[in-house]
Amino acid sequence: MKPSPFEYVRPGNLEEALAVLARDPDDSKILAGGQSLVPMMNFRLARPARLVDINRVPGLSGIQEAGGRVVVSTLTRHLALQETDLPGALGHLLRRAASHVGHLPIRTRGTFGGSLAHCDAASEWCLVARLLDAEMTVRSQARGTRTIAAADFFQAVFTTAMEPDEILVSVSLPALGEGYTAGIAEFARRAGDFAIVAATAAVRVEDGSVTDARVCLGGVAEVPFRSAAAERTLLGQPWSPELVTAAAEAAATEADPPSDAHGDAAYRRDLVRALLPRALGRPATGAAR
Ligand SMILES: Cc1cc2nc3c(=O)[nH]c(=O)nc-3n(C[C@H](O)[C@H](O)[C@H](O)COP(=O)(O)OP(=O)(O)OC[C@H]3O[C@@H](n4cnc5c(N)ncnc54)[C@H](O)[C@@H]3O)c2cc1C
């Protein structure tokens, strides 16, 4: 398949990119890694009149730590996140999540920001962003810079709160300090496929009790699903294998997954029961996962 004809623009800086977008936002698309957009164009599911390639825009790549936050710039490739030496629970979660994204060529080209902007409910980065209440920084020529909370950012399948004239510039995540562990577990039919169900979790355990609990599931709703029931089950309780099982049951009961060719709702609930304990880890040892 070949895409319909389009104009290709390669701005040299962010202001130029924003100016091109501002001229005709509804018919222009940002090109980042191209790993989702190009296949969609080849299938003619997307027919933008113009591609704005931001790959030569300086300052849009890298991972920076400052003041208890970690800022991931939009063009940071999946592979760079897989290879980051960021310490602690966040570093561990980023490396593990990245290792689940597609295959090596996809991880080499595809970007963190492109994944979030694409907004697939099973995408590892969408789950991590929602799990950690990430803050998305977006820019436009008309309105300058604004920040969107992850809870508002993911609106529906392939739909975010960004306007068509906006570029996602960077994403801020909490560093997950002392006492935190975090993990991801997922099931896909073939290595490299999008997960049928994915589970992410982050918990802080202090003096044997859970003082922060975050659970986010993929593949059970149109957008990443924070399980309030699982989080309530965990919070304030002694950290134990029984607690982990109870949290997984709460999440499976609360979720209302779709049925489709990849699996029905009951199957997806069973996957939640199996995967969430793996994402939460083994309380007895607090071992890395
Ligand atoms: C075979 C295959 C398997 C895959 N498996 C997985 C998987 O298991 N998990 C997973 O998460 N992903 C998977 N992917 C998708 C991959 O992660 C993509 O890299 C990602 O979805 C999009 O990132 P990209 O940089 O390639 O964005 P692009 O394809 O360039 O863009 C995607 C969309 O986001 C918009 N966009 C991109 N950057 C910005 C920005 N900075 N601001 C505003 N809008 C922007 C584009 O206009 C477009 O609409 C897979 C892809 C393939 C081809």
C-alpha cells in the first residue's frame, strides 16, 4: 500500500515547526518516529496533506532529573529508555516497559512522545504516564506552553486532549524515591505484539505497610485504566502476598473489559488476575521485578 500524496516539511527549530502547524493544523501531522503514523498512512487510515518532521528540531530528546522529577523529552527513543541508567524504581520501570515495546527496529525509531500522542490503550508508555500521573507539556504558536495532567490527556482511542496545532514537547514523571518499587507485566500472543492485557503498578512500602499504591491496566478500556478498587485495597495495609492477591481480584472485578477477536471480557479479567501480582512483585522479599 502507498500513502496518498503529501507535502513533507522539515523545520530546523521548534518555532518553525509550530508556525507550519499553525497555518493548517487540521491537515498537518507531526512525524516523530513514524512507527504508527506511516503504517496508518500506508493503509490510508490517515491522509494528512502535510507531514511536519520534527526529527531535526534540537532540544527535543533526552532524560533529565531535577527536583524529584524526571523529564523525558518527546523525541526520546524507546531504546534510549530501555538503556537508561536512571536509578531506583522509576529507572527499573522505564527499562522494563521499553523492553515490551515492539521489536528492536521499532524501539530504535519510535519515540516516547509519539507513543503518548498516538494514544493506544495498550501502549506501555500511556500506561506508565497514567500510572505515575505524568504532566505533559505541550506548545502551540497561538497559546504558548500549557501542561496537561495524564488523567485528562488520554481521552479515547487514538484521541488526546492536545489540539491539532500543538506539539507535545516533554513529559514530567515523579522520580519514585525511597521505599518505592514498580513493575509491569503483560500478555501478548507473539513477542513484540501489542499486549492483550498489560498491568503496571507502583507501591511505596514504609515500616511494612503500603503508603502509596498505583495500579494502571491496559487492554481493559478505551484508555489506560487506573484501578481505584485495587489502590484502595492496597493502601494502608500490611504488605503481604495475600494483599497482592486481593488487589488483583479487586482490579479484575472493577474492570469492565471489551470482548473482541483477541479475547473476551472474562479472559481479560483472568489476565488481570494473573498479571497484576507480577507487576506488584513479591512482598516477602521486596525483590526487583
Ligand atoms: C509492528 C509494530 C509493533 C508495535 N508494538 C508496540 C507495542 O508493543 N507497544 C507500543 O507501545 N507501541 C508499539 N508500536 C508502536 C510504536 O511504539 C510507535 O513508536 C509509537 O506508537 C508512535 O511513536 P512514533 O514516534 O513512531 O510516532 P509517529 O508514528 O511518528 O506518530 C504517531 C502519532 O503521534 C503524533 N505525534 C508524534 N509525535 C508528536 C508530538 N511530539 N506532538 C504531537 N503529536 C505527535 C503523530 O502526528 C501521529 O499522529 C508498534 C509498532 C509497530 C509497527
